[in-house]
Amino acid sequence: MNTRKSKAPGTIDRPLTHHPDPKNQAPMTPSLSDLTARTSDAYASRQNRNLEMQLMPEALARAQMQQRLREAEHERRSQRLLRARRLQRRAERATQRARRALAMAVMQ
């Protein structure tokens, strides 16, 4: 059995080769700028999440207010419809009274 040590850099699972095939190359270590970019992205993401959490009650209050406005508008429309129906029935009764009065006057 041949047990000589290799001086080639890399790992046992992924030895460093100069082969153009990416499967045979060792994984790239991230550079300092990549790490700072990731860190700043994470920080910005955390800041956005914190800001969103702070704005949630405001968004909830806005949604509730819009719902109340929709309910109030619906209530106004239904009240207007009921009033129109009442007035229509009253006008129909007045018309019937006028017809009866005219018929009584013609018969006498």
C-alpha cells in the first residue's frame, strides 16, 4: 500500500486542482468584501425588519380605519335605500287615496 503524503493544497474530499471542471475544484473562500457585503445586507435586512415591526401597528390602524369607513358607507347606502322605499310606499298610498277620492267624486 502506498501511503505518501501529498503536498497539494485542498481537502481530502475536494482536492485543489487546476482542472477547468468546477466539480473538481476546491470551494472558493469568500473574500473580505463579500463578507462585509453579506454582513451589511444582513444588517439592512434586520433594520428593515425592525422598521416593519415598528410600522405594523400603524398599518393595522390604517386597515381598521379603512374597514370602518367602508362599513359606514355601506350603512349610509342601506339607510338611503330604506328611506327611498319608505317614500315610495308613502307616494303610492297618496296616489291610491287620490284615485279613491276622484272615484267618489265622480260617483256622486
